[in-house]
Amino acid sequence: MGTLLDSLIVSEIQSLAVDAACGAGQILKNYFGSQIQVDYKGKGQSDPVSVADTESQAYLENRIKDKFSDHGILGEEDKLSKDTPAPDIVWVLDPLDGTRNFVGGLPVYACSVGVLFKGRPVVGVIYIPWPNESGAIIVSGKKGDGSRIGSDSVSVFDADSPSSNLMIGLPSSFMSSYKFVNNRKKGVGEVRVVGSIAYEMAITAMGIYQYSFVASGRLWDVAAGVLIVNEAGGQTLVGVSNSKTEKNSGKILKWEKLESFFPEFTSGVTTLEDMRSWSMPLLVGGSGVTSSIARSLRKK
């Protein structure tokens, strides 16, 4: 493949992503509120995974393989060979983001489907529960074509700086690792912590949150949301290491616009394990608001 992806293929990918996310969301909806088995993974056995996670991921994978057998799939619940090369087109799946909320009976979770072409996001779809007639909405975006819920466009909130009276998303661990400096401490916004990064990114694209800060998101948490926020008129800033430190103000993060998760993607060389290892801090939202916050955000 060349450096560009044919628009017809992107449209076909988006159509399948929306349909598959809807189907996976229905699986989640059917399990929600029932007693289901939960296992734990990772250090300290603190990361829950349920049958709803694994069944919805299997459904997504089967739908993708049936239509696009040559595409790669990277899911949170995958067990990959470290040497598996990443195809140019990779579907990045989080079948259930917010498992702890889900199994605890809190209807704040998401099914996230993002598609990357040589490391760049081209399609994003997020299913979230919603108090409407169907009980859910699908927020979808395609590169260069905006973001929508059904046929209705969505737009980020934007201003030159954040309002102290409007909601924002910060992780529960924020205070232990980050802080705001200058005159920003009281003007960052009304903090909410919902327990699902993909859910937060969806409502940021909808303008409900002014912005959302992700301290250490994994690729499956953010691949869809980044595209959706950007196409909703916002921007994504990625924080890279910077040794500069201001006296009494903490370590400064260097913020750059995220155009690609893997700027040095090389066909046949970059692996799915390389993609699995991605984890960086992100600021997503309107360009004015996120740029303003980036100037005041420090690592402790």
C-alpha cells in the first residue's frame, strides 16, 4: 500500500466498525446487570476481565476477519507473538473499557474500535450506554469527514481557556503524579472521574467535557477516541519527556500534536507487540482549551 488509503476502503471500514461495535455493544448490554464470572490479570490481580470482555472481543474479531482477512487486529485481551509484524491496517479493540464499572452495575463503560493505517488513526467508533430509546449511542469518526452520532455532527467545546464551571476528565491518580501551576489551580474545570477512558473521550468529542487528560493510556483505550475528538474539531496533544524543570514548579512536559501513534512505522518491521507497548500521556479536547492547559500542567 502507498502512503494514502483509498477513501472507498476507509468508508467500508467505518461501516463495518459501526455495525460491529453495535453488535458487540448488544452483547455487553445483554450481560449488564447479571452475575458474571470475573477473572483478574496483571500484577496484583487488579485488572478485571469478564466473559463479557472476551465474548465481545471474539465477536469483533470474527466480524473483522470475515470482511478484511488481511488486516491486523490488536485487542486488549489478545495473546500475541512478539515477532508478529503489524499489517499496514490494524484494528485496535477494547471490547469493554470500564470493566470494573460494568461488573459493579454502573452503566458507564464503552466498546472502542479504532483503525490505524501505518500507525495513523483513520476510523474511530465508540459505543456507550445512553439514556435514550435504544439505551446506547455510537459515536463515530472518519479521517477528514468529521464525527457523528448517527447523522448528527458532534463538536468539541472550545474557548481560549477552560471554564471553572464546566466538566473535565482527570484520572484518579492525577494528584499523585501531576499538578497545575501558575494561576490555573482554581480554573481547570469541574473534575469528574468516570472509570473509562474511551467513554471520557467520546463525551469530550460531544462537548460535554471541556477536555480530558489521560495519564498513561494504552493504545486500545485511545485509538478510536483520538480520531473522534480530532474529527470533532479538537486536537490531541501527546506529552513527551522533557528534562527542563522550572524552579518550584515541577517537571515540564513537552506537548506535541499527535498525528500518528507510530511516526516511524515501517511495513514488515513494526510489530503488533510494538503497538501493544504504546503508552503515553494525552490531552484531548478543543485546541484552545488543551493548549492552555498544556502550558500549566507539570509532573511532580
